[in-house]
Amino acid sequence: MTTLKIIYRPISELKRHKNNARTHSDAQIAQIVNSINEFGWTNPILIDENGIIIAGHGRLEAAETLDLNEVPCIVLSGLTDSQKRAYLIADNQLALNAGWDIELLQSEIEALKLENFDIDLLGIDDELQNLLDTPKLETIGNSSLDDNPYTKKVSTPLYEPNGNKPEYADMYKTEKLNQLLSKINDSKIDLSAKQFLTTAAYRHVQFNYEEIANYYAHSDKEVQELMEDSALVIIDFNKSIEQGYLKLSDEVDKYYAQEN
């Protein structure tokens, strides 16, 4: 194995690789600058024998922002052009493929906050922050909420129109409704109870939402708006909540925000 040696090179001698596909926003460069100021220079820039950067373009930009004259480098000698181009990608992507132990990470961040450490220096992005903000599932007795059918996370199907406008009979079934209506009508309960239960029985109409999506796609605007108001088609998730068709708990709301 080749022994790596850190050398200091003037910034003026370093050259950006023409095939570097990694981009760095001003905000990210600012994060690297803040990290260097806080922790020092902990990660040398990787270059080839000609001073062309193989990994560390963001660190070079941070060094230029800090008006540094020279930076620590490691020369990777003996790599072919193909290996250099491949490592330009691998150096960035391999780190992204790692995951997090969210519970342990939350604990470490809380500990740093208690020590008044500047959490912004950690460079946490929005995606990771959403994971950190997701509430932990509590345990009730010996049963986790994740096993509770009333609290477990479920996937909402999305229907894409893919056919012709269907007939009305293709969009719903009334078998269970008809069975209930028959039982209610044959019962000896009072009229008020029959009227109430008859109204409630219509909840058991079974809708074919895939066909409804096709019908919606081929309808005029007025029909579409009425279908949306009836929650047959949900285009605006927030609107459906406002109208009372959906009610999200804080946990489910955060799951939805995280996935969308």
C-alpha cells in the first residue's frame, strides 16, 4: 500500500478538473468556510502529479474565500485518466450512499445543544432535518404504535388516467349498500332510526377510484370541481383537509411532508 504524504501547495498551482460534475452553492461554500474556521483544515485536497484536483473542488473555493495562500494536499500518483474521472464521481457519491442512525444522531445533536455548540456548523440539509423532526413512536403497554392500525403509516394510492371515459356503473358498486338497505327496511325499528341508518348505509358504496380518475380526466370543469368538492378526486390535499374529508395528526402530517 502506498504511503500518503501531506504536502502544502500554493492555491495558484492547483487546477480545477474540467470534468468535475459536482456543483457547490454559495451556501455550501459558506458551510465549508465555517467548518474550516471552527475545526481547522481536516481534509486535504486530492490532486494528481500535475496539480489537477481529483477531489476537493469545494474546499479550494472555501480556501479562496478565506484568502489562503496554500492548502494541504495529497498527490495521488499513477492513476489513469479513467480512474481520475471515475474518482471524481465516486468521492462524492460514496459518502451520499451512507445512512444515519437517526435516534443516535438526535441524541448527539441534543447533547451539543446543551453545550451551546453552534449546530449550523454540522451542515444538516433539509432532507436530514425532516428525518430528525419526525417524532419517535411511543409504546403503549406492550404494543408499539407502529402496530396499531389506527396510527400506522399507510401509502395513499395515486391514480393516473389511462383510458376512455367510463360509464357510471363502472365507477361504483352498491352490493353492500343494497344488503344493508334491505335489512333496515325489513327491521321493526322506528321510522326515525330507519331514516338515520339508511343515510349511514350510503357510506358503504364502493368506489373504483381508477375509473373515477378516467371519468374526471374526460369531464368538463364544472363536473371536475364538483368531484373535487365531493372528495371523489383529491387534487389539493390541503383543500380536502379544510373541507373535512381528511384529518391528519401531527405525526402523519410530518410523514406526508417528508415524502412529498
